[in-house]
Amino acid sequence: MFDMAGVAVEIGQALLALAMAPALVGFIRWMKARMQNRRGAPIWQPYSELRKLFRKDMVVSRHASWVFHLAPFVIFGSTIVVSLLVPVLVTPLPFNAVADLFAVVYLLLLGTAFLALAGLDTGSAFGGMGSSREMTIAAISEPAIALAILSLALAAGSTNLGEIAARTIARPSSALSPGHVMAFVALFIVMLAETGRLPVDNPATHLELTMIHEAMILEYSGPYLALVEWASWLKLLVFATLAGNLFVPWGLATSLAPAALAVAFATTLAKLVAVAVGVAVLETRVAKLRLFRVPELLAVSFVLGLLAVASSFSVR
């Protein structure tokens, strides 16, 4: 039987994630400013940036093809689909049947691939440089994501994200296992790389020798740039939700009761704040790595994921 209430909640989760993504980035910026003894912009500043961009006209290179015009919609759409599959408030839900580890990884890779193609499409030297760097990072980070979550999937006996969360809830002691901790650290490192955060990339700079994500979107403006930026912020929230609700899933609702949903919203919000504070603290304490050092950091993430997978066989 088609569960209309479940579908409505699932869509509501995705819309909630879409609405909260700019606030998460704004909170990280605000926290960094406070730690650096600056006043900083208000938490709602990213919403103002989106409103301004959607109202602006676009300037498009005459060398741009259909790839340049299609890429923002593919990037934004694929990230929204991922937010539909990730357990944000409730598990299980109707879309859980397709909420598979590999579906999530390949949807994220789809957005990354189109962003890299868009960077190359206009023939800009900066765009090509950023695309090359982005695909180098993706070649290591995407397998590391799969390994980090696969270690949980092997213990749960399923690659379904809802089943993984349910298994951790049923066996709380598994969250303290060495493999679980290594997988969490691996995913956290990948989150920094995939969302263009320090020490892999600096989202606050346009210095051509260091930028990666910003180099690929230099040719975008107006509504196209708004979609790409919003998708990037939503991607950060998706990774933070994965880190919170797969590795520390307590608080997730297992029914559609209003009280359970309210508790789930409060706990998910607390987890997002905890991840945001961790990112802000890290970014105020470390400098950006040299480019040739980034693969070494991601290799550490990959090895940690591999060790977590090996650990899962020993505790089954």
C-alpha cells in the first residue's frame, strides 16, 4: 500500500534540509568570526546572498554550450535527491527502498562530474584548473565515502541507509567500536574535501593558486550561481546528517507521531550544530594544505575506511 503520509514526511524532510542548508553555512561563518574575535555576518546572511543572486541578471560566455546551462540544474537536482534518501528525521520511510549506499555515492559523483564539465566548458584557464583538481580529489574521496559507510553496512547486513541506522540504534555498543570510530573520521575528512572546506580548500578565497571549487564556478552568475552555491551548502548539510544519523542515530523517529518528529528535529538540529562547531574550530586552527598534500590526507581517509571494513569482519 502506498503510504501517502510517509511520502509527505519524506518530501518534508528534503524541503527542511533545503531550507536549513544556508543557515548551517551561516552558523559556521558566524562561529569562525567569534573565535577570531570578529563580529562577523549574521547567521541568515547566506539567505540574503541567495535572494540577491536570484534577482541578478546572468552573464554567459559566448563559448558556453548546453553543458554549462544544464549543469546547475543537475547539480542542484542530484543533491536534492540525495537529501530525499538520507534519514534526516524518520526511518524507515517509503523511499528507503532505494536509499542505498551506492545510489547516494553515485548521485554525489554525478553532481561533481557535471560541475567539472561546466568548469571546462567555457574554455577558462581557471575553470580547467579547478576541474582537474576537483576530479583528482573525487577519485580518492568517493571510494573513501563508500568504504566508510560500507563498514557500517557490513555490520548491519544491508547497504540501505535506514537499515544501517536501525542496526546502530538496536546495538548501541557498536557505536563505540574502533571500526565505527575510524569510519566516522574517514567520513569527516571526506566531508571537508567534498564540500571545499579547510584544510583541502578555502571557501573564502579567490586566489587562483589555491582555489578548487571557486575556480569551477567563476563563470557562473545570477540564478545559475545561486543554484550551484545552494547545492554546495545542501551537500554540506547532507554529509553532516550522514555523520550524525548513521554513526549516532539516537533521536531518529521510528514513527510519524508528532512528539517523535519533534524529538527527531531537536536531536538532528543538535547534531548539525555539533558538526558545525567542529568544522569551525578546525578551520580556525589549521591552514590550507598545499595541493600535493591533499591526496595524502584523502589517502588517510581511504585507509581508515579500509581498516573500518576489515574491523567489521572481526566483530560480526
